[in-house]
Amino acid sequence: MARQSFWSGLVVMVFAATCLFWIIPNYAGVNPLAQMPPDLVPNIASWIMLLSAGVVVIKAVVEMIQKGESPINLDLDWRAIGWAAWPFFYVAGAIYVLMHFKLSHAGVPLIAIMLFLLGERRWYILLGCSVVPVVLLYILSVYMMRVGVV
């Protein structure tokens, strides 16, 4: 478990550093009239991620040294990697589908299929978790905009 924690923490540290030194400075925007700068909260969150991931990496390194493990293992379990990667491919395919169809038409089946593939078999959970978000988003985007709330 220490090896997984090491690599997970390292990835989070790289992401936090990328946010701090590239994404936030280039894309957070500038608003001189704001009471709070637009990059303050993302910077705080990125520093928290960086420090927390650093603690995880240090703890994992200490555990690996105690057990005599190396951070790299060449004995890969390709079935486990494939099982861990398929949701990412599904979401990428869903994004592609949603680029061509409305969310109110394609969202419900995409969410229901994902839940089914993840192992959910109760029809009321499948129906509720796939229909309710799409209906609420429709209400928010259509009716609330007419009133001028959003």
C-alpha cells in the first residue's frame, strides 16, 4: 500500500505545483475592484494539496524504507490497470457524446449505464440517480433563467 500512496501523493504534488505555477497565474484572472483577489482561494487550496500530498509521500517513503520496498515494481497487473482505467474511457466517451447531443437527452442513459456498469442493480437507485440531476439541471437552466435568478 505504501507504493500506491507514494505515487498517488506524487501525482497530487505535481498537479498542485502545476496549479500554483501555471494554471492559477495564467487563468485565474484579475479583478482590481474585488474585495478578495480571484486567485486567493485556488492558491490556498493548491498549497493545502501540496502540503498534504507531501505528508503522504514522506510517510510512504518511510514505510517503503522500513519494508525494504522499491517505489517501482515491474510486475504489472494489466487486468487491474484495465479495470481501473475503464471509467476514464467511459467518461471520455460520454463527453464526446454530450458534445453532439443535449444533456437532457443523453444524460440520463449515460449516467444510468455508468451506474449499472459499476454494479448498481436497484432500479429505483438507477432511475433516481440518473433522472434527478438532469431534471434539476434543466429546471435550473431553463426556468430559473427566465425569472432572472441565474
